[in-house]
Amino acid sequence: MNGMDESAAPRTVVQRGLHYDELAVGDRFLHRPGRTATEADNMLFSSLTMNTQALHLDAAYSETQPFQQRLMNSMWTLATMVGASVAQITQGTLVAQLGLSDVSFPAPLFHGDTLYTETEIVDMRLSASRPGQGIVTMTHTGRNQHGAVVAVATRVALMTCREAAQEGSS
């Protein structure tokens, strides 16, 4: 009655990202759900990272500044964008993050805003020195709930190829 074939054996499904050879330049991933930024996120992240910037922590001071309210810590925004991509792209398939570049924050993110992340695969090549692995360049873009771009970053990752991963698990 549940729409499943009663004679079919139950499956075991392991959630993972995609291997190098399951990606293609131009692929675009919309990571959902979004993440609503809270005051607690900002305070804890700023404190944990020893970032005492008053624009993140001091409401009275921030009211005297151009945005007239506290800004979300931009490193929180960057980390949350990368984190949002893990389940769809790199969970269990990442060997190493090789670098981040071209990071920009064209608009502010505030407490109460919801961050939506998308990732585009912009370049790929097999590793010359690590057989069974490939280098993937992706661009993460973060938008608020109104569609305004609040962050962009280019990320380069070393990822496993499917065949090499299957050989390693047998």
C-alpha cells in the first residue's frame, strides 16, 4: 500500500557527494534549505574565532555606522556557503580542499536574513600527480532571501574519481 514493490529487498543508501567523473563544467547546484542567520550565530562565531570587530558585536556602535545595524561576520557567511555544498558535492568524495580565491562580499548579510547558496562547476582536470583523483574548481554564490548576492568565492578541491573509489572499497 506504500507504493513499494513488496517483493523488492530493502536498500541501504549511503548519502555522499559526487565523484570527479560525476561532475561536468557548467553543472549548477542549488543547495537547499537555506540558512537563516541569527544573532547567536554571529556572536558565537565571532567569539570562537577571536574576531572582536565591533560591527559584529556592538549594536550601539553599529547603529552609528553606514548600515546602522550589526553585520554578519563575513567568515561565517563564507563557511556557511561552503558547508551548504558538502552534502550534494563533496561528502565522502573530497580528498582535500586546495584553496579559496576571489572571495567578495558585494552586499551585507544581517541577522534574520536567509542565506541561499548555489555552486557552479567552472573547471575540471584530472590530477597529473595523483591517479584516480581530479581537481575541480567551483564558484559558490550566496544570496539573501531577496536574491541579492552577498558573497562569492572560488573554491578548488581535489576529489576522488568513481572507479578509484570503488577499487578502494573492495
